[in-house]
Amino acid sequence: MALASLIPTGALAAPHATKLLPQDAQVHCSPGAPCLQPTANGVVPALEYADGKKLPLQDYVNGGPNGELFLYVSDNSSYTSDECNVTGPQNPCRAQSLFIGMRVPRPRDASGNLLNPAGSITLLLDANRDDTLNLVADADAPRGEDRRIHFRYSTGPGAVTGLSQSKGNPAGGWSALATPSEAWATTAAVTLPASDPAHVHIEFEIKLAPGLPSSGTSEPLMSTVRKLGLGIEHTPMTTSGATQKVGGGRLPNAPVAPDELLTATWETLEFKAPAPIPLSFTMWNVGQMPDATAWVPDGGSGEIDTVARQIFNKEVVCLSEVWMSHERGELIEKVNLLRIQANMMPMQHVAELNDDLLQPSIFSTGLVLLSSRQILEAGVHHFPFGMCTGADCAQAKGVLWARIATPAATAPVVILDHDTPKIAAGTDYAEFVDVFCTHVNAGENTSGEDTSMREQQFADIRTYVQQVRQGGPLTANLFPFEIKDAVPAGTWPSGLDRPAFLLGDLNTLGPKGTQTDVGFAHYTDMMGPGLFNISGPGQFEQANSQFSSMRDLARVATGADPQAAGTWLSPLCANTVESELGAKDRIDYVLVFPPQDTADFPAFALLNGSTASVNPQFDPLSASVDSEGNITQQCLSDHAMVEVTVKLARVKDVLKYNPMKKHRVEYAVKQVIDLETQSGCCADWYTPRVMMAANGVTRTNAFLEFIEDQTIYPNWSVHTGPDNFPFFPDLAVGFSGAVNMTSALWEDDYGADDHYDSIPESNALMEVDNKDAHFTFFANSGLLRRVKGELLTTDWLTGVELLGNFNDGYEHGITVETKGQDAVTDNIARVRHYINVKEVESP
């Protein structure tokens, strides 16, 4: 694909864009659910703007604490009385208005006391944004339809405010309004709320009505335009007695401020639905019984090869009851062989593989989690010993976890490298969802020992999910939750700010379609407080009108009969079962854990419109003719396959790299895959060296305890910061040097240990330089590159692959996979590396 085709029209002139879905009463409001709108009263609760967008306000001048910016727009020409609600949540029913809310940190004196700030804010509005984006002559400067609004404020005793407005001058610059009617009606307010003493709150409401000669309506909200150029620059004034430097914030969120005379340097607000991020999930209990229990038949006629054919082209798949380790390995190989034949990239996986002859193969979860998208982190958790009943105690059920990159994580990002546009090769770690795959205790659904044990497992799952989503570390705490092997170790970025998904055979009868929960007491318990605790809407869901609050995504199946979502087919199954699904029990699920319930925006929300299907899978080789001449086929499994498609949307923009802040740098090895043999099982991995050099200091960590598996997620890491001994400082404000990073990958053998290759330029003759990946972060530009090596000092500066630029976002870091090619020893691995540059003041 040509590089130019990846760059939108006008992208180089105006690269900053924010999608902002306008509130439309006919779509979003109803008498039973009136819309929520901000009130421009100078108090900015985040959830007043829940139908809008949240962006960071960065201080690129002084390096002061970050603020927050909220944007929201309504496009109704009018509201009816039943769409308004002034009792709470409040809707002032302001039509065709842009609301801007800002929370800006207050300065402090030497004793840490808060001071009363003063400052000014300039708002720049480009009414005919299409002309600017299409490079129309003279549209690169303010024109007569454009406006500049200037707001001055002080706080505390004797506080004053002032508001003025000017219009673009076709000859260049800005001119006074000829008459007051030319103004865009604007309300502004500033307060120091007692509920948030550390910030000054500033709000604007601007009537979007430029009234151009060509139309009497608001052009930014016309169906043919639906765009507005917006620039914001907040400049604080010097506060007497202040010792803490506090700067302002701006839109676009970039080191260079918007230029009042260059409209292309302003943000483009696109009034349209947020860009959807689609994902699909498949849950299937495939009933592959252990070889050791040959007298127990498989749950259907399916074998590993037929199972592989049904799932190889899916996106994210959770399989249960693949009890034998060798069958899990065979399944993964067959799936990826089919994908290669179809010219598709291999799937990544989380599964328990072992070659220990003394370990019974049924001592595993029996789960396989496959993903056609990159798996950034992963782990395996077993339920505590004894948390089972009957035959289930011969198994070791539990949960698999995969942190999966969304399609947005690998979307092409064009970066200027020495003024040459290049596509970044790194994966954006901020674009992910957590997916969990489980299989819980079987047995009766009437109250008793089986249901009680199942509910203990549900509580255990929730605790594990919570610890994983909050970023670790995984720790044993109150019964029933315990971690025996704490894999993975360490910490990782939190995922509590977005939905997570649980796929599994939950062995609990649940309602279908429009059925009420009456008669499904154990389902209600499972979803409710004390167990999964996902039955009610959170604060953000109650405040917004755009996003879904669904929790049980396969309760309604697409098709003529939404009640036909039964998943338990019984061992005797033929293709006639398709017409009987409405009468079958539902025990297989795709559930949603919502973002953490706070009074703030999540990073991602679930869009309305998810779809689900429940379908038996048939064995094409089992066709037979019954007594009436009908051709029937056996089912591959005694469970139907459950498939769900969802769409996510980002509702909070990421914090970008600001060189005027102090930063912590982390480098980690997140994933290792053995490519040495066909079966790949099982290497004993360790590393003597995970190294970082910064500030003239070098830090090397070794992780010598072996981890056995074909694929591991070790989280071997090194980072700057005060918890290191000896001293290894964080990057100081204004740091302009480079940070160098590398690691080595080894496998323990009975003879000499093997040093594995992990880069495509590998050469068995040069152990360090030509086997290991090397990286350099250039702080003055924000660029991250994979580099040549370390044999010569200049090798750290010689780029071989551009991974990304932290000035473009990458709030939670950048990951990249490298793969060796050593033809001499065949000791080859695929390795996922992770690099993050994080503001120290950030949580």
C-alpha cells in the first residue's frame, strides 16, 4: 500500500481531529430518559459531559500539573418540554450550543497552600472548516465568519472577569465586531468549587450560529459540513507568592500552541459518531475428553482437526474441555496451518502445555484462548485446591487471561522522521481489552453443594479479574482467592478504565431473550453483588445516552426467535436441534465487566448494537438417513457455539509525551514463543540480562528462575525510579538525551544453555549484537527506534525500525514483536518487547 494512501486529505496541514457526537433529542432523549447537558455555571463535574469527550490539558510551558478539558455539543434546533429535566440529572435544553469545561490546577506557595489564580483563555473558532481542510484559497487565515473569544479572569477577593469577541479579517488578523448581533452568543463562568479545591473550574457555552450569507442555520451543524475548527490557549498570570509552576493548557494537545493566524493549526471537531472499534468473541465447549478416561465419550463427534476447521477464521476464541496437553498443542498447530493455507497471520494463544511425563494431563484448566490479534499480556489461574465437587475434583479448572490489542492498536500511524513520513511499526499499548476464558464446576442447578461451590468459584473469578484489570501484582488475599504461582509477576498498566469480557461455560441456567430473571435465582446471584457484581449500571452509564449498559451479550440471539439461545444440546444431537434451541438450557456466556465505577469518564465505552448468535456445529462426515428419509448429521459438540460482535468507542483522549515533565521509563519482555521445533513444547526460559542505560547510569536485572512452556508471558522488566538500588534516577524535566534498552533470551539445557535469536538480522556468530533486540528512546524528539546494537557506541543511534513517537500518544507504552532467523542453531524465538515513557505524577 502506498504511503500517501494512508494519509487523509489535509492531514499534514491539520493533523488534529476529535469526533464529538452531538446530542440529538430525537435519537438520544425521551420523556422517560431526558438528556443530560452541562450548565455553564463554572462548576465542571465530569459526568455532566458524559455525552461528550474528555481530553488532557497539558502544560507544555512550565511543566505544571495536568488539567482536564471537556467538550460537548447539542445540535437540536429546539427541545420539547418532555425532553428536559431540571430536577436531576439536569438538562437546560440549550440548542445548537458548544459547551467547554476546563479544570485547571491552582498554584501553591512554599508551604503547599493553595493560591487564587488568574489567567486568560483564547478560543478560536473556524466556522467553515471544510474550506480549511480542503486548502481553499485564503481559508488558511481567519475569515469574516470566524470568531476569536477572549476571556480574562481572576479569583479570590475582588475577582473580576471580562469577555470580548472579534471576527476574522479577510485582509488578515482579527477585527472588532461591526454590531453586537455579529457575536456568537457566549456565556462564561469561573469558580473555585469547595468540592475540588485544587482546581479552578471554567465553563463556556457558545451558540454555534455564524449566520453565513449562504444559510441562516449554523454551518458547523449543517448535514453537509458538521465540522468546526477549535483552538484553545489558556495562559495563567503570575500569582503572588506562588512557588509551584503552573502553566496552562491547549487544544490541540501538542507542544506547539495553536496559531491565531493559521486556522490549520487548530483542532478539527467532527460532529459525528465516534469511530467504532469492532471485536468479535467466540465461546465453545468442544467436549474433548481425556485419553485416560477412554470409557467416557467425547461430547460429540468432533476431533481436534474438525474443531480447528470451525474456529481458525475467528477473531478471539475461548475453548473449554480440551483436556489433554498434546491435543491443545495439536489444536494450535492445526489452526495456524489452516490460517497459513488461507494466507492469514497465525493466531496467538494462551494455553497450558507441558512435556512432564509425571504430570497427569488433566491437571489443567482444559482451556485454550486463541486470538487473531496480538496478545499483549496473559496469565493462567487455577481455582484453589478443593474448590470443586464430585468428578470436577479430578480436574483443575480455572481462568485464562489475555490482554488483546484492538484493531486501533495497529492502525497505521504516520510519523515524520527527519521530515519524511513513515509508518510506525509499534503497537499502541493503550488500545486493548482484557478477555477472560473460564470453565466452572459442573453438576446440579438446584441449590446444593454444586451451586455453592460454583458460587465460590464466581467470587474467585471476580477477585482474579479485579487484580488483573487493576494492573497487578497478583497477590493471595482473603479466601477463597489465592494465587499459587503468581503468573504473570509484577505489574502492568491498569485496564479498569474500559470494559472487560468473560467468556465461559458457567454451568448456570440463565434466561434467554425477553425472559425475566424470575426462576433463575442462581443466575441472578451470579450477576449480582458478592459474585460478579455486574447487574446494575454504573455512574457513567446512567449519565450518558450513547453507550450500552448490557452485561449478558448472548442473552438475545439474532434471527427470527431471540429466545433461541440455548447452548446445552445434550450428548445425543443431530441437525434437527437447530429448531429446538428455544427449549434448550443456556449455560455458555459472553459477559461484560464494565469500567470501574467512578465519577469520571472511562477510556472506552461499549457502543449500542452488539449482536449475538448461538449455533450448533455439525460433522459433515456423519451424515445418515433416518426412517423417513431425512438426512441428519451429528453435532461436533454437545454445546452450541456462542458468537458475539461488539463495538467499542474511545471517549477519553490519551495523555501525550511532555518533555517539560519528569518521566519514568520502563522496558519489559512480555511474551516469548519458542519457534525451534514443530511442537514447540517445552523450553525452560530465563534471562541473565534485561538492561537499560540512561542519565549516564546502567541498570541490569536478571531473572534466572526457569519458566517452562512453548509460550510464556514473563514480564521481565527494568525501569528508572527511586525503588532501584543502586540509584537509577527518573528522567529529569527537560531531559534531552537518549535511553538505551536491550535483553537476552536463554533456555536451560542439560548441556550448554542456548542463547536464542530474537531479531530478523540475527547472526549466530555475534552473540550480543546479532541475537538480541536493542531499542533507543530519543527524549528530545519523542521517537522510539529499534536500533542496530551495542558493539559500537554509534550502533545505539543507528535505527533499523521506527516504532513510534510518544508525542503522538501511546499513553500506556509501545510494544513490538521481533523474530529471529538463525539458520545455524535453529534456536529461534518470537519476543514481545514493551517500552513505556510515563509522567511520574500520573497514577
